[in-house]
Amino acid sequence: SSGINAEYGDGKYKYSLCHFDQSKQDSTSIGKWEGWQKGSDGRPNYGVMMYTRGASCWQGPNRSTRVEVQCGSQNEIVSIGEPAKCEYAFVFKTPAACITIQDEHEIHDEL
């Protein structure tokens, strides 16, 4: 699938998220799909998507986005944060998160 596109505007920037592809702040890449966040046991955490290798920051690291996936009635970005310079945090709600994910194929099918 091409994945879901979701957008969020905070009055200053427009953020967009294309699942399993990339995240953007206006036209700037703030991360490319890397995978599900790994837990301490090395197993994937299907509640957190990681997007890395975005455009480089001035005097800083390459931009990255951590997307927390929560159960919701529609596909939408509900909040955007920047907890550290050039590290973004999205909260994304989707009906796909309302089912218990058994394996990655299920969420790919849902999204």
C-alpha cells in the first residue's frame, strides 16, 4: 500500500506524515521510515514508528521523527512536539491501532 497521508498545521508549519515513507515539516524532510521502535528485548514495539535520516540541522544532527500510534476513530495527527533540537514527536491516532497487533503484516494491511 502507499500508506496513509496525514497533515497537521500548528499555525507556523505544516507537518505531514506518509506512513512507511517519510515525515515532513513544510517541504523539509524530518525523517524517512526506518521501522518500528525496538524494545529492550529487541522485539518491535508496534506502538511507535521511527523515521530517521531527515534533512540535516544547522550545526545539529539529521532530523528525525518518533510517531506514537494510538487508537482513534480516524487517521489524524493530534499533536506535534520537538522534545530535542531537530527531534520531532508526533502523536498519531488511527483505527488500525484499536486492534491488538500480532505481527507487522496486520498493521500494514490495516494502514
